[in-house]
Amino acid sequence: MAGERKEIPMSTTDRIPSASQRTVKASHMAWASSQTSILDAQDQLASWAERHGYDAVVGVRLIAKPGVRVIDWVIYGTAISWDA
């Protein structure tokens, strides 16, 4: 359906626990940042992964970079796509 986003799983490990039997077809370093919130940064990373055809993001890390008046939340990991 138009406008529906698929769920982009994220994991701090090298595999998504619920999909450990799947084979990785492609991977790409990915990151996003937000001055709004951690969840906004995570949503931005998921949106990027979905737009570019990835199925999940693994090895996710989060960094809080203090600025003058705000904190910049930076999230990064490896976007992966699976074999069919």
C-alpha cells in the first residue's frame, strides 16, 4: 500500500536474532543524525535503509555529540539486504 513503511529491524549484533538463518546479499555503512531525539535519529536511519532497498541495520551504535545548545544524536551501523 502507498505510504506504508516496512519495519526495518536494528540490532547491536552482527545478525538480527529473529533472522539468524538468513544469508546477507549486500551491505553498506549507513548513518543518520538528529538534534531532536534518539528515536528521530533511529527513524531517519530506518527511512534511509528502506529507501535504498535494505532489509535491516546491524552493528548499530549511538553517539551523543554535545553542541553549543543542543545534543546531536548520531546513529550508525551496517545496512544489509538478504537473499530472497
